Amino acid sequence: MNGEKPSPIFSSSQSEMDTESSPLDRAGFFSTMSWMSAVMWSMSRKKLDFSILSLSPLDGADVNGDGLQRLWEEEVCKVGLQKASLTRVLLRFQRSRLLLVLLINVLFMASLFVGSGVLIHGLVSYIVQLETSSMLGGIALCLGLVSVELFRVGCLTVSWAVNLRTGIRLKTAYCMLGFHKIISLRTHSGVSVGQMVNLLTSDSYRLFEAVLLGPVVLPFPLLLITCSVYSCYILHYTALIGFLVFLVFILMQFVFARLINMCQQRTVSITDSRVRTINEVLTCIKLIKMYVWEDSFEKKITDIRSIEERMLEKAALIQNFSVTISPLVPIIAAMCTFIVHTGLGLPLSIDTAIPVVTIFNSMRFILSMAPTAVKCLAEAVVSVHHLKKTYNRSAAVVMDNATLSWTRPLRPTGTKGRENLVSKQGHTEAKPTLRNISLTLPKGRLLGVCGNVGSGKTSLICSLLEQVGFTRPNSVESLFGSVFCPQCIMYILLNYEADDKDSMVFVSQMHLQQGYNRVLSCCCLEKDLAILPYGDQTMLGEQGVNLSGGQKQRISLARAVYSDREVYLLDDPLSAVDAHVGKHLFEECIRKELQGKSIIFEMENISRSTCVSLCTSIAQGLSTIHAYNKTDEYTQLFKSLSDTNANHFLLFNYGMRWLCIVVDALCAIMTLPVCLLVIFSSNDFSSTPMKALALVLIMQLTSNSQYMIQALMEVVARFLSVERLLDYITGCESEAMGQLQVDQVQENWPQDGAITFLDYKMRYRDNLPIVLNDLQFHIKAKEKLGIVGRTGSGKSSLAVALFRLVEPAAGSILIDGVDITSISLFDLRKNLSFIPQHPVLFTGTVRFNLDPFNSYSDEEIWVTLEKTYLKETIFCLEGKLQAELTANGGNLSVGQRQLMCLSRALLRNSKIILLDEATASVDAETEALIQITIREAFQNCTVLTIAHRINTVLQADRILVLDQGEVVEFNNPDVLKQRPNSWFTSLLSAANSMES
């Protein structure tokens, strides 16, 4: 605040972590698991210092993300984007470590062969000829077997340790490569929400699993060949029968992998659809609850999930079959071998049969891992394809004499036949949103942009931010330092609660206090901060629950002004504020504070910008992030979060592998007393076959016990998800939980639509201040009521109260004499209709957006669309009522989306209608037509209109004026206008002054 630059908010992960602080880097190469012993010992004594368990920079996002990005750029420069192989780049990224671990795994396979094959053969031959054998030779065989087993455990330990670190590095690098691409996108068109989420979560995890398990089974053919040769040496050519069984099983694994890959590819698009729908539900939950559409969306998600489950079940069935038969393969191989061997009349003795059995069993560990490893490798191929597909999206950069479209055309638009927008195959190509646009904004000038609904105003703003696809590649003037002030405020960009100051400065470094205060003043935020409990340090709830629409908009505008850029793109920043505040913002902020800046301003009566609903907050704020040039800061934040995740993930896997290795080592040591008993006990005390069986079982104990421990640990870990789900179910309070019983309402309730507020008080949370205070008024049936007040006065909170989105702190609301808290939420909300200020549409058909329960006929819907002047627009769409809308109706203009919301309310035919400035996003001509429709269609309804523009409610029966959550005036507008000192008169005067 004194002019000094504070420390960066998001420091790099590398600077936070010192190499010396990581136990992994302090441990030697051959003690890669020993450091876990000290950690486990300290943890058992509850004396563990968690600060010593920091992530090594070598495993962090900085080093690995930059490394993989550099290799990818080299690959693209070398062969071009289309021919660039991401698989080749990933192999180069881990080439040295992959070769190292392959060498270690070869030694592991060799020790497995020597112990289970050569030494067991020697021990069995020794006990068969016990009387003639040398005691020292027997002891040497026992010590040799234990030594080889311990060496095998050591090789496996080093292999797991190297694979874990390699996997976490590749997982982190893959996430950073995907994140860099996602955050560089100007728009999410072509990459769905689900794809973005899957890319950074499940896809990266699949790559980790492939790196963890793949190298372990890759040298398996070497073990297979060596074992087959040695088995033939022991049992002659009939041993090949058993290895033929192994080969058949391996071929089956390739078939299974192919089938699993196909199932995974088909599942991807379904998963994307499910994630996108869930994101829409979470983003628009308020509207869904107000329209009582929960059941419809639950069914939609359930149907998608059912299809997804069927595809996953197919993959799981194949995987389970593969996993089930893999332990049986050594048994089947031994049976087939011995049946053929004895069938041919060849001799079979203990010293030839037992070594063959142990050799077959030695491959059990690899076979048990093979199905999972093959599945992981198959899924990794799909994951790599996903990221490569994302990188193949070409960037659109055109502005000079540009023709632009929100969707990519099916074929390039050439000079010849440009007007023919239908291809020879009969498919409709992308219709241009803007045609032949050339725009020059002189420095320091204010340019106003106006036009009718759907004329392309918002598209023009988005084109300057490169958010619209370009159909003709030409040049574009760079807009370095441009700022976008969206009306759909991105006031929370990440899933964390931020205070007002952070929202305003957009996580940038603070400058002089004088400049900060000046921006607060010109954006009319001083009074708002004064009434908030902690001023500019007040924590904002999820989606800014404790801010009004006008406050959110003014914070966004203040954020833009505070950034001090040369070019400002302001997409209708005054639509959510009243006329008095709007005039102040225009005069003091836009014209005075931004004097000398280059400004493009959307002017209607109050249209608004496109807000694309994305599932992650980073993706949701892409345009704002680019406009404020905050890509680097959010990249650093992502790196920090990625490193935290990688650290815990690595520690969990190291802990699980450490336990498996300890059990494995103990089992290897246990072979020594068993082997000594075998050679020291006489054949009279224990028969030769029983001794041989003991050797077979002790060799199987190692792999079986390790597999059991690993499975047990993974089951415990997976049940953490169940615990989280249980905490969510029991810890989150549902709506109307305190309502023990509900009254039944009459079928035609409400008959009249009269509304009464009795000493009503409301707060959004227990620890927040009262936002509606002692409301006491009566709204007559069929009355047309205008609700006005300055921003933050409680207008929108009135709608929240009426729909019982928040339960009252005191008092009650009566509708036709019925207390709304005494009836069910379903009965209340299904009889009310709400038209939001900012239009909300969902991915799906036009019909689904109007009638998700299919309660109305097509004829009724067309009649409604005709009343809202949308019939011609929808009729021209491919599929008409079944035409698919993109996320938030991106293929409709903002005004058309608002008309869709109006159609939705008309179709419900409710007795009580609440309009939150429903005509804010349309031009004056369309607004006049809509006002006529509202008067005619809602003639017999009680209509409550929340107005930011006073002129829209001058024809109302009465006006309700709110200030700081209290009723200050409630009378006929003509009566209020005759009072020179009334609140309504001051608001009206400010509106008239602004218009003039």
C-alpha cells in the first residue's frame, strides 16, 4: 500500500522446494525405499515431521512441464504439427530412465529364472539323491537361493522406485502440457468441458499407470524364451506344450487390449457429455431449483451414466476375465505338459517335474500383472490421442476484412459460390456471424457499438479476443494489453473464496492506495464496502452469493479500470445497475477515469456478453485471464497445486510399495529355514515328494503375499472415496431439512396470486448480515408490481425469498393465505415462474430447454415461440425444435437467449411471474414488442418486475422501493412522482438525465 511491490502471490514451485529438503534426493540410488523405513518408524511413534516430506524439484511441474514442452516444440519444428508424434515425445522424455529400468527388470527376470529354475532344480536333485550328496553343496544351494531371492527383491524395489518417480514426472509433465494448451485457447469451441477435465485427471493418471506397470512386463518375452529353453533341457521337447499355452494367453491379452481400447474410446464422448451436464447443473442450480427441474436433470444424468456404465461394464468384464484366468495359466500349462509327456510314454520324475512347475509358477507374478499392464498401455494410447487431438486445433487470428463464425465451416469458404452455404452432401455449413468486418479504433477514443438482437455486437467483442472462428485467413491488428469486462462476471476464477479486494485487482500486485480508492469511488463501491461486515476484506461465498448483480458488475468494471490498460472492451457494463449508478459509472468511470484510453462500448438498452459455462473455474475465466494477461500467474498456481498433488500421490504409492517390499523380503528370508530343513531332514522323516512340494509352496508364497498386501492396500485407499461421499451426504444440509411435515395444497393453488410479507427477515448464511429486514407489505392478486432500488438494496434477494432458496430468519410469506414454509418446495416452485436477467440455456435441444418433462405439445410450444418472436428463428434451425444448442446457447445471440427464457415462462402459465429485468438484453424495438406480449400473456397474473431501468415499470400498478433490505416507499408510480423528495423521484430523475 506504500508503493512497494509485495511478494508474488503465486511463487513457483521450484523456488519453494529445495533439493536438499527432499528425502528422495538424499537417499542413494540403491536405497530408494530405505528412507521410507525411517518415515514409517517416526509415524508409528507419532513423531513424524511432515515438513521433511516435501516434493523434489526434479519431480515438480517446473522442471518436467518445461522439459516436455521443449521436446514437443522441437518435435513440431522438426516434422510439423500434423506429423508430430506425441508418443515419440513422451518416450524421449523418459528415454534414459526407461532404458535404466528395462536393464533392472532384465536382472529381475534373470534372478527369477535362476532362483525358480536353476537353483530349485539343483535342490530337488539334491534331496532325491540325499544320501550321496555333499552337505556343503546343499548349504551352498540354500544360501544361493536366498541370495538370489533377495537380489530379486532388491531389483524389484529399485524398479518400482524408478517407475514411481518416472510416472509422477510424466503425469505432471502431461498435465502441464495439457494445461498450457487449455489456457492458451481463446474459446472452448471444439474442446468440451469433459475433455478438459478428463485430460488433467483420468488421462494423466492412465499415463502414470502405464509407466508404472509397463516396464515391469516388457522384458517378459526374454524370461519366456529362457525358461522354455531350460525346461526343454530338463523335460525335453514336451515342455514346449506348456509354453504354447503361455503364447496363446499372451495373444489373448493383445485381443483383450484391443477390445478394452475400443470400449474406452466409445466411453470418452459419453463421459464428456456427463461431466458437461453435471457442470451445467452445478453452475445453473439456482434456476433449476426455481423451475423445479431437478428430476429432469437427474434423469438426464442418470441416462447418460447408464450408457457409460454399460460401456465400462464391457471393458471391466473383459478385464476381469483376463485377470481371472492369468493365475490359472501356469496350472493349465503344467497339466497340458505332463498329460502329453506321460501320454507319449516318456518318464516323469520328481527332479524333472518339480523344476518345470516352479519355472511355470515363476511367471505367475508377471502374468498376474500382464492384464492390468496391457489395459494401462491401451488406455495410455487413448490418453495420448486426446492430448494430440487438442493440440491439432488450429488457432484463428483474423480481423482485417474478416468474415467470422462461431462454428468452423465444413469446407473452406472460397470466392466462388461463397453465398452457397449448403455443401453438396446436403450439410449446412457454418453461417458467418460477421461479414467483411474492418475496424480501426483511434487511440484514446470511445467507440459505441449498437444493433438489434442477433446483429453481432457480442460477436464483435469476442472476435477482438479471438473467441470467434475465422472463415477467411487474413491479418489482424494485435491488441496487446486489451481488457474484456464481461457482463456474466467471472468474479471467482478458481474454486476458492476470494475477498472483494482480490476480486477487484484480479490477483495483481497492489499499487498506490490513492489509485485504489479513486477506482472505488468512480465505480460506486465505497457505500457497498461500508455495509459489508469486513469491507474490502469480506470473503465472497461460492458464486458471489453475498453480492447483488450490480455489485458483481461494478467489481468487474473496477477490476478492469484498476488494471490500467490501453485498450478496453466493455460489453454492456451498465446493464445490472440502476440509472443513477449507471450515469455515475459512465461519466466518472468510463469518460473521466478512462480518459485517453481506447474503448469499445455495447450499447442497447442493455445487451450483455456471452458467458460460456465451463466445468473448471480456469476454463470458465479463459477470456478474462487472457484479457488481463494473467496466464503466467495461473500457470504458476496450477504448478503449485500440481506439485502438492504429486507429493501426496508419490508418498502414498511409496508407502504402499514399501510395505509390499518388506513382505517380499521377509518371504525371501523365510526360504532359508525351509531349504535348510529340506536338506538336513532325512527322507524317512519327510518324503522326497513332500520336500519338493514345500519348495514349490515357499516359492509361491512371495508373489501371493505381495499381491495380497497390494490388493488390501488399494481397497483401503479406494474406500477413501466412499468416506468422502459419506461425509458429503451427512455433512451437507439439504433444502428444507428442518421441515418435518408439509401441508397439501389445492390442485389449482394459487387461484388469485396475492402475496403478503409479514415481518420477513432473511440472511444468506448464519454468519452473514441481514439482507432483507422486517418486510411488511401486501401485493394484490393480478397486480403488476415494479421493484426498484439502488444496487445492493435487496431486489434480487426478494426473488430468493419468494422461491425459498433461502429459509427465512424470521417472519413469513403468504401466497393466497398459505404460508410458503408450510408446503413442499415442489408445490411452491412449480406454481411460480422466473425470468432471469442473464439468460440461462442448457446443452440439449430447443425443446428440452423449454419443456424438459415433455409436458406440452409441439403446437403449444410453437404458439409460445410466436408470441416471443422466436418462431422464425427456431424454424430456420436444422431440426427445428430438436435443434441442438451448445453450452449456454452459444449458437444463439444473447437477446435470442433471453427470448427463450421468456418463452419458458410463458409456457408454464403460472399465476405468479417474477421478472428480473427480462428485457435487458434486447434492443428497443424488440423490447417494445416483448412488453406488449408480457401485458397480454400475463394479464391475469401477478407480475413482479425487478427493474434496473425505472422507465420499464412506469406502467406498473404500484412501485416497491427498497434500500438496504428495507421498504422505503410503496405506492402508485404517479403518486410517488408527485413527491419531489421521494426515493422514486430521485431514481427517475437520474434515469431521465442519463437518457438525455
